[in-house]
Amino acid sequence: MNSFEFWYDHVGVSVPNLDEAIAWWERTLDFKLERRNVIEAIPATIAIMQSGNLRVELFEVPQAQTASAERSQPNQDVRTHGNKHISFAVEDVVALSKEIGARGADIVWVKTFTFGSNMFIRDNAGNLIEFVQRPKPQFGASTLQALHGNHV
């Protein structure tokens, strides 16, 4: 084997209340609860939310720290190192914004730039979620070429 294929599995999001977050993902973006688990080593209760081939792992950790207010503002959040937001693609950002706005989504903005359109929303805990406008792709796995021959 001279390469490794890899593909999207999930993104993890820490939330203050798991039940409220599950309800938000179901109501706002039509994700369904795939499963709940407890990870004793953290400790955390988690929920895997699924929509098609997309999965989001929600974490509720007792006494977790609240994110700073800047983390829920797209142009301020990028000023802090680390992961920034979840991003999904959609063929029509404006139409989606109208649909999820009607579902009560907290829409930060819908903008058109020279390089394309996007929308940022916040989940019920203030976590940023982006939608970018792109043509629907033919999905395939990404490939990582092995540096040195065969690996197991």
C-alpha cells in the first residue's frame, strides 16, 4: 500500500446541555440522534447526530468552561488559535437561510463575496456553523500518499 484513503467521519462540539443541543440539531438542521454514550474517562455524555453521511458528536462535560463571547463572532473567533467552526456546503445559501431562519436559527450573516457566498449561524450554545455555497460534488475519499513504501 503506497497511499491511505481517508474520509470525513465527524466533528466534535462541546455543549452545556446535551438534551437542548440534540433538540436544536433535530429542529434546526434535521439531524437525527444516532446514539448516546458515556465516556467515563473524561467524564462526558455524548450524542452522535447524523444526517446522511454527516455526523456531529456533541459533548456534555460537567463543569466545562463557557466559551468567550468572541468565539461566537466569526471575524473575532479567527483571532484565537484552534478549530473555528463546522462548515457544510449547500447549493443555495440564501434559500437555506430562509428555511432555517423560519425554524428559529440564530443567523449571524448571509454574505456574498467575490469568491462565493456563505452564511454563519450559531447553535443554541453559541457555537458557529458555516454554510458555503458550492455545486454538489461527486464525493470520494481523500488520499494521503505514504512517505516510505508500505505501512501497516
